[in-house]
Amino acid sequence: MPIMTNTTNPVTRRSFLRRGTAGLAGAALVSGFPHVVNAQAANAIRIGIVGCGGRGSGALTDSMNADSSIVLVAMGDVHEDKLAASYTNIKTAKPGQVAVEEKNKFIGFDAIDRVLAADIDIVLLTTPPGFRPAHLHKAINAGKHVFCEKPLGVDPTAIRHALEAVKKAREKNLAIQTGFCWRYNYAERATWKKLHEGYIGDVRAYYGTYLTSSPWAPKERDPKWSELQYQLRNWIYHTWLSGDHLVEQAVHSVDKMSWAFKDVPPVKCTALGGRQQRIEPEFGDSYDHYGVMYEYPNGGRGFIFARQQGGCSNENSDYIIGATGTGQVSGFKPLHVLERADGERWYYEKNGGPGGTAGEKNLMYVEEHKELIASIRAGKPVNMGNQLAHSSLLAIMGRISAYTGRTVTWDEVVESQENLAPLDVDKATLDSPVPKPEVKMPGRYKLA
């Protein structure tokens, strides 16, 4: 359920950043702001974004829908066309909440530094995941609250590095909100709460599917592009940038599985994966299918099936087997059902009913931002960094097992020195040399 209620009390920018008194406990979103927000107004919450692609642009809209006092003042990306398109779209959709001067539109690898140097309260980090740990460190060092998309990084080395920033954020009382949206969906929250209360007994098995088509066809190579520019334009198909689709996309299913097992780390993992449709080099080194099995300390098993292939059946669902019953969840449909062996059923729906829990369907992508802002206003900034790191590393664990063809333990992955980055992102330029990727061959690829 939501953590806030509406209030009309005015909140200044200074108090937004500094107030933390008992009188603010439980404070929520400020309502009643005029449609047009003055970026210099005391009640304006100034945000910047780094990474202006599709998800970043979506996060901008979600943030503005969460609170009418949000005003965008700075934008950054390595590609000028991406930033321009994002600016045009958000200015059209939310004209009263966009106040980005030309001098605050930054292009290049140093855009993160220049956005953070602007007068902002919150930064949205929505670049490809390969840049995320470095950007998170910069944001926390700059004293900014953060909305950080998932995953937190693409390899164990990156996750450990990012966790240092998570710790520092907690010490500095700065917020880190995650892009694991299903944890902000009311129906999922109610269902997982019922699971954790033991309605169908201990979870013995969890089967999650993320079966979908490829997100987009690889961009055709422009002769003027360097190899790095080409890989950035097709970042989702390059593991050092995306983590591969198990880590970049199906990590949502991995996160829900982990949530069901109360975020206890698994003991080990065995995975399969490969390329059946992605036979052309334009698809980088990404696989197009995965099957992963996680083994938990209580003997439970988590199964994740992920596929990005055209012309195949699609599904995004979760099937749960407990000691005394079963469950089925389809996040994009009104289906959240738990059924006991004795025939008793619990379900979540808008109007409730016999055996059901009444509850509204919310906009989970907006809820993430609502709760981020409410936590800062309450003087208790949310820090979901550890959970973000844990689920990201679980997905990385599955990819490592598939790439190596080995069963790997949680301890092996936590301590692994795997580092996929082909360059120092803090010193990169668009002409920096990077190698063309090689597809990882199970049985030959070794875990560092």
C-alpha cells in the first residue's frame, strides 16, 4: 500500500532537502501546485537526468506525474539526437514542468558531471547499466538524491563498487530509489505479504517467465561511427553495457523470485542459454534465451525462463508452489491468486469479494517516484541500494552460469573478479577504442 497521504502544507526547496522533524513524519506529496511550475519557486523540486533514451524519457514522465512540483532543469546524454528528442517530447507532454535552458543541455561522457553541477535536488540515472556504478558514485559524492534504474551494474566487480556508493548515501542521508517497479505495485505487495504470512506455507518452488520479442532491431552502422559509437547505439546487445537481457530485462522476474524467498541469497545456480535467432554479428555478444535454476538454503528452487525471440509465444507470469498450496501472478493482467490445498482461495482485485482483498490498481512506475519524494520530505530518504544490488547480482549469477556452462555458488559470484568493461568510462570519448564482442561459449568462458 502507499506510504503517504495527501497534504496541502507548503514545502520549500530548503525544507525539502533539510527538514526531518517529527512533524514531517509520514508527510506526503504536496498537492494544489499550479499547473505551471516556476523553477525558481521555493516549492519547486529541481531534477536532472542522465540518459535520455526510452526508459529515461519514461522515468521523466513518471516523475512529473508523481508530483506537480517537479521541474526538469538539466539533461545529459552522449547522443545529441537522443537528448533533443527526449526534450521535445517531455516539453510537449509537460510544458509547465520543463525549464531546461540551452546551457543546461549537456552532450558527451562528461554530461553526468555537468548535470550534477547544475542546481538540482534529484538526478535520474537512466544510462545503459554499464555506466551506472560510476554515475551513482558521482551523484552521491555531489550530494544528490537518486532515482537509479535497474540493474545496478553488469558484473560482480561493478556491483561491489556500486555498494560503496550505497553505503555512502546512507551515511550522507541521501535517497537511492530503484527501478524494480513490481515492488511498488499494490497487487504484488498484497500478494507477497500474504505469501510471507504463510498462506500457502513455505515457498518450495518459484517459476517466473519473461518471454518476449527482441526490443528493437540493431541500428544500421553509420560509416562515420566509431566502434564505440556503434556499440552505444546498440547497447542492449552488448553485455558490457547491458549485462545481457537476463540482467537488463528479465531481472524483474529474478527480483520477484528473490522477493518471494524473502531476499535470502541462494546457495548455487545452474543455467543454460545461447543464441538461436541472433546469429548475425549485429547482435553483439548477447544471448536470446536463458533457463536458470536457483537453489535456496531451505531446499526451495527458483526457475527463471527468459527469451527474446520473434515469432514465439510471449508470457510474463509467475507460478508459485508452497508447502500447502499454489499461487499464480500475471502482473499485466488482473490475476493474483493464492489457493490452499484445502480449496480456500485468496485473490487480489479492485472490488474484493469472498476470499479476496479489495485494492486499487496503481501506476507502479509513478509510485516509485511518489515514495522517493515522500521519503525525502519526511526526512527519511529511502535507500533501496542493497536490494537493487542483491537482485542485480542474482541475475548476473544466472548469466555467469550460462556463459561458463557451470554450476556456480553465491559465494563464488560475490567474490568474482569478473569485469566486463573494455575501457575506463571516466576517461572515455566517442573515439575510444573498444574490441568487437565475442559470444561467450559455455565450457570455454571462465569466471574470473
